[in-house]
Amino acid sequence: MNSLLLRLDIETPPAIARASFARNISVDDYLQFNVDTVQTPGLIELAETLERSPHKIFQYVYNNIEYVPAFGSIQGADYTAQTQRGNAFDQASLMIALLRASGVPSRYVYGSVDVDPSDVMNWVGGVDEVEAAQNLLGQGGVPNIIVKNSNGDTVSFNIEHVWVEFYQNGEWVAADPSFKQYDYTTPLDINSITTFDGEKFVSKIVEGLVVDEVDGWVKGLNQDNLVLQLHEIQSQSESYINSQSVTLGEVIGIKNIVQLVGDTIPRLPYSKVRASQSLKSLPDNLRHKFKYELNDSSDVLSNNILQFEASLPEILSSRLAMSFAPSSQRDIDALINHLPSDYILSSVPSSLPYGLINLKARISINENVIIEGGSIPLGKELSSRKGFWTPRFGWELEESPVITGEYHAIGIDSHGVSKKAIEAIANVASEAKLYLDKGATEKVSNHNTIGAVLHTGIQSFMIESNMMSKLAALESGVVHYRQPSFGTFSSSISVSYLFGLPRAC
């Protein structure tokens, strides 16, 4: 129990913790919303569709949301509903959000439980070996131990897990929406359907790729070759499906949740609960986070220009970007004075003097500036550090260069990109076009024009990358899951130098 309390950032002894918990929190406190369970129109509508019924809410999450072996709050309730997949934390958040939207008090229960090994092997992907199940859980950061008897036989899995309790008829009722079983069908051999060659596939898309191993960045992915190869595979697959009268599911293999029916919520599927703690909300140290730092490393001492940090449930449904704007009215005037007074496209200069104006860096969510800082010459090279914090492994940051004046769209893929998120970006771009057509230029910004284009690019790349991973996993016969990843698509500014000094960009 003490180790669980430390994980939850609770330092008091268990008896004191329980007493304080009972004295200071009323049932109504379990109706409050936070970052993991924030209410959206979609969730409110879903709760109404499910008739605000605890049983129907549980059955919906259980029967529709695929489990992903990962640890900590990653997506939150709304994005889990959008992607239809999530780990135990996110599925618990979705169920709790729907319950609280329905006026039903509900809470998380975090615990250490023993589970049947065969159930775990099915749960994490239909693997045949307990070690494979342990590896999948471990890669996702889920604390687990294989429990063996004196003969060395595996008797259970001990895992740290999250489930739900809701208050009904004067008592707390336990329910686990994430621990479920699946029916699997064996996929056809992809090599018998297509001429897919994994090595050729990779070699084609990296033609012309520029890699900087020192700074840790790449650019120039050959998207034309990628699209051509994906279309070829798609065409071959469609021809096979049409000629053989088979479904796509029969080709790639089907993973179906074994559906729950009836009017009762099943008992918790554990052979033993070793320790547990009830929680009104998840502590911050169990949430995945994203950080973006922008630094000026040109001097002996690196100067931090800005730093942004947020939990993933806060930002997954949003367009996150790092961009620049003139630092002052003087910089705006200097830029205007440098441009021709009679604007025609051919008269606009193709480059600007280095340092003509100073710019401030900005982090924005959608069109809203969250943080800004600095006054940096246009064209100066800066350094960015960005990455994730995970509850099990802490911060992992990567460094890459940024030229002052560029626009960087930041894309984050949790367990797949939401279709709704893609549609939202498309709507932003369409709306901006309408503004331009009507001459309402005051409603047009770099966020809903170039930003929308770049966000479409990074999200499309992540979808394509996910597809490639699934194809590679299918060919190799391995279980594939998408863990959180990030990337940037950016505008590019080239700086020309004379005797090592920047002169134009």
C-alpha cells in the first residue's frame, strides 16, 4: 500500500489517509470535472444518448473502446471517445466523465491487482506467451510482475491498474470498463496479396532525406514515393478483395471486443486486490505532459526565451504551434517601410536583410497566444527542446534548430489521430478561405492559413506513419500499438552568410 501512496503522491500512512478522505470529501465532490473529465458537447450528447444510465455508460465504454497497454492519463475522456481506444486511465476517465455528466457521483480507484495470465495475454493483443504480454505492458510503462508458484509455473499477473466506482442507492459500486477480452481472426499473408517489400518501401520514402545526427533532426521525407507505394498496396489489396469476395477485416485480421450483454455490471475481474486507493481525481504526476523550450545558445550561457508545458489531455484536441511576431510597433513600421508601397506580387522582395526587425516567439493553442517572449533578430538560429514526460520514465527531450521567423506546427499523436481533429483543421482552412473571398482580411491570420496547412501536413504524416507501422507489423506477425509521439511541420527560412556572418534571409 505504501508504494501505491507514493505513486499517487500521498505521503500519509494508509489509516490516516482513509480517515482524512472520509472526513473531508462529500459525495457531491465526485460530480466535479477537471482536465481528465472536462465536459464537451460531444460527451454531454453521448451521456444523453445513453440515457444517463450507469449501466449503459459502463457497457458503452466496455463494448466500444479498445484497450491500449499504456500507463497514466494520456488522452482524457473526450479524446478517448474520439479515437475509440485508450488505456485503463483514459477509459476510466471517459466512464467517469459520462457518469458525472449524468449526475452520478463517481471516482477512480487505483490499485495493485492479480489477474489470470490467460486473460492478460488476450487483453494485451492475443499473444501466446506470458513473457510477450509482460513485454507489451512494460513497453507501455504499466507496472507488472509475473507471479509464479514454487514449481516455477506462472499463476497470475500482478499489475497496477485503475477502475471506477460510482455511487448508487447509497453505496459505491465497482466497475472496470477497460479490462476486457477479444476475439481475434488470423490475417491473411500480406505477401500473398501484394508485392509489399518492407526494405524497398523504406528505401523509397527516404530518398533525398537529409539527416542531422548531431542535432537529431531529419527533413525531406519523400512523400511522393510514400503516396505512390501506399496507392499501389491499396490497389493490389482492393483487387484481391474484389476478386476473392473477402472483407478487409478478413485480409488484415479482426480484433473484436467480446460484447457484454444483460442488465448487470460484472464483478471486478481480479483474483485478488492487493491494495487500493480511491481518488476524486487523478494526481498530476500520473498525467503525461508535453514541453517546448526555445533557447538562444549563441552566447556562452544559453538564454531561455520561452517555455511551455501542458498535460496531454489539455492539448490533444487543439492546434499547437510555435511562431513569431514583430516585437514592437517600431519593428512593424520597419517592415512596412522596407516593402514596396504599390503592392504587386512581382515587386515583393525575395529576401530581407538579416536583423531588419526583431521578433518575439509565441506558443499558441488554436488562435490563442498562451505565452510569448524574447526580442530576436529575424533570421537568427535558435535551439528548441521538446518532448514528453511520462509517469514511469520522466522527461525525454529532443533538440532541433529553429530559425527566427519560421512557423512550426506541432502535432501530437496519442494512440492514433482523431478523425474529428482532422475535420476541425479542414474547417479552419475552409473558414479562412471564405474570409479571403469576402475580403475580411482582419479575420485571417498565420494560424488559420499557413498554420492550417502545416497542421494538415503533420497530422497526415502521422496517419501515414501509423499505417506504415501497421503494415510492417502485419508482415512481421507482431502486435502493434501506437504510443504517444510528436512531430513538427514548419515553414523554412534560408539564411545566407558572408564570411560566417548572416546577411540576408
